Amino acid sequence: MKKATMIMDKDFTIGRIDKRIYGSFIEHLGRAVYGGIYEPGHPTADEYGFRKDVIELVRKLDVPVVRYPGGNFVSGFDWEDSVGPRDQRPKRLDLAWATTESNQVGMHEFADWCKKANTEMMYAINLGTRGADAARNVVEYANHKGGSYYSDMRIKNGAKDPLDIKLWCLGNEMDGPWQMGQKTAYEYGRAANEAAKMMRLVDPSIELVACGSSAHDMPTFGSWEYEMLDLCYENVDYVSLHRYYGNPSNKTADFLARSMDLDDFIKTVVSICDAVGGKKHSKKKLNLSFDEWNVWYHSNEQDKEITKADKWGNALPLLEDLYNFEDALLVGSMLITFLRNADRVKIACLAQLVNVIAPIMTRNGGGAWAQTTFWPIMHASAFGRGTALRPVLQSPTYDCTDYENVPLVDATATMDDDGNVTIFAVNRDMTDDIVLDCDLRAFGELEVGEHILLHHDDVKAINTELNPDNVSPVKANGAVLDGGQLTIALPSLSWNVIRLIKK
């Protein structure tokens, strides 16, 4: 049987894990809002129209922050449309997704939903068709206590206390030709810098995320980050990264190696941030907000037909990927990659949360259920808190189309504040189980708490409303811890969570 080894020490750490790496994203797109989190008249809807079955699933994920309201949507969005009496809010054409936005769910309603879901709002401002003036006004509306034009407008609209939004995105994917108000790096850097200055003058306590290039295969990638940061470095706190993976070749081995690309992407952007900081002789270190990430490819052809048949429709069923078991394995490896880079990746927003390329699916008027990808996200959020450890991992490898020496075992570990250790591991091997030997002697007396296993014999298996537990975790046996040495068998193609409890 194949073997892998992992050596860990409680003093060999990467850094503290910011809980916001388990964030998510809800855009006014498809059925994320209407039919997703909000469906008046649904059997589970509360008095405000929010689906309680969805809220229950979101709470299970323990999502600390949700990016809102976009996405591409935000680059043509007027925030004022989403506040005030609902019957006076305008319906607008959403040019990003060729639909019509009713604005029946807006800033106040989403803030209320966040409280119910035990999360916080990460608000994106429009730097496409608008600019610094609208940016400072929305901060005043949301965060100023009162006694000014926009804060008094908020109070009149029913929120006496500030919404207290602390994390703000300075636009979205501004180098993309698909973006409303696309900008050059110079144009965006200047606009972001001025917006940031004015927003901080209103509320100095906020944190700001500057737009990195929309994808690392864009011709602007790299030069975009360097040029725009040269213009706004001292006035922002994070740089955004976006990355989605597909499986067009339908080769599982190639697909599961995509997290190698993710790690390269992160390290490249870190190096550019530090290069700009070095050029400026700055003592400030910028961190990363990976505020869009996921698997996304299943729904691409279907979406073209939907928008062709019902252009300008309301809440069309767009980007509704049905995720299979191999998608869950890659999502697990992506989470492992974020933990391995926890010293610089401080925010990460799974795109998205409900219906739209999401771990949670709903049927209008019907049920809500967890997709396959729900489980690694839930496990990482529940147990991947505290300190990210720096294990030394040795694993058998394989070669694929894009990479050589891909480890068959992709693994990392965390330690919580009570000294409990959690190992997250993906076995990428298509056919063989692999025995993982872990040296845990540096942690003192530990005992095996549980081994959670996600596995299915069919890599294309999915969950549905009628069969929601088709791909779901089970408790496994067989982990042996003796004298600080852990031995555990990782089944072929599996996601594993091994919890080790301090005696």
C-alpha cells in the first residue's frame, strides 16, 4: 500500500487563521436573492420573507462575512435604489446579467438577513459607472450615527442605529472588458485611491479591498496589480483575487491538480504586493482577499439558452451548477491551499452561497439541500480555526497535463486555542488507498476524536432534493494514535478530517 508522511510541531506555524477565509458571496444574480435567501409565501418564510430553511443551512456553514451586492452587478448599481419604501424603489435593467432588478431586497433587508444568518456584510461599491462621491455617501448612510443628510436618511428609512459595515470592496473586476465602466490600471488606481481617502474620512475604522486583475490569465494580470497599487497602496488594506476552475477535458486527475495553480496564483500576487511596498519603502504589508473562488463550468451552455429565451426576466435560474463528488474534492484542496497561505490570505468568499454556483440549492416553493461541496466548506469552517500549522508532508506524486509531481495526498493541519489539532487531507489517487503516518509527538497527549470521511464510488455523483444525502460524510474507524504517532488510511478519492483532542 502507498504511504505518505507528515511531521508537525506546534511551534512551526504559518500564522493565525482569520475566520473570514470562510466567507461567501451573494450577488443580485439568478436566484441567489429572489428564490434563494428571500421567497415570501414559501412555507418556511419568516415575517420578512426570508427562507428559514436556507438560514439554517447557512448557519451550519458558520459564514463570518458575505460579500454583497456584486459582482458584475455592482458596476452599474445605484445604491440609493435599494433603500427607502419598497413600493417607491425603481425597477432597473441589470446590464451585467441581462435581467431586471426589482430592488425589493436592498441594503436594509440584507443587513437584517445577515443578523438572522449570524454573519456580517462585506459591501461592494460601484466604481464602474460611479465614483468617489457615491462611495463616501454610502459609507455615511451606513455607518454615521446621525445628524447628517445621509445618516438621517437611514434613520428615516427605519434604522436608528448605524449598520456598521466594516469591510468594503472598491469596485469589482475593473480590468474586465465585460465590466460596466472598465478602466485601465491607472484610471482604476486613481479612482480607488480617491474613493478610499473619502470613505476613510467619513469612517476611519473601515477596511478596504482594492481590485486585483479579474483573472490571472488576463493580459493585464501582474502589470495591473503593480500599477494600480502604486497609486493607492497606502490607502487600501487588501488586494482581491478571483479564480474559478472547470473540468473541460473531463479528466479527474487533471482537475484535482488545479489547486497547484491556486497556490502559484496566491504567491505571485503576494510578491507583487511586496514589490510595490518595497518600492515605496513602506512599513505596511498588504494582505489578500480571495473574494471570488469556486468550481464553475456545469451551467455555462444552459445559461446561454436561458438568457436568450427570457432576456430581462426576473430572477432567472442562472449559474446553477449541480456539483458532483469530484468538485467537492477540489473545493477541499482549495480550502487546504488557503490554510497553507493563511499568513497572507485573510479573507476568502466562496462564490456564491445559494443557488448561483453554490453549496446550497433551493426549489421555488420547495426544499433546500446541501450540494456535495457543502461538506468540505462546513468542516473547514467548523474545525479550521486558530493557528495554521506548517507541516512537512512527503507524498507519492503523479504527473498530469499541466503539472508534474502533483502530491497524491494534499494535506495540512490547524491547532485551536485549546491545543486540539485537526488534519485536513485529500487523497487524489484514483484507485488506491494511502496510509498517512503523522508525527505528533510535539503536541503532548492527544487522542483521536473522530475521522470524518467524504467518499463516493462515482466521481460524478450529485445530491438532489429527492436524494440530498447521496454524497455526505460518514464517521470512519481505523485511525490509530500511539506514542505520538498517528496512522490512518485515506481511501482513494476522499476528503478526510481527522480531529485530535487534547487529553
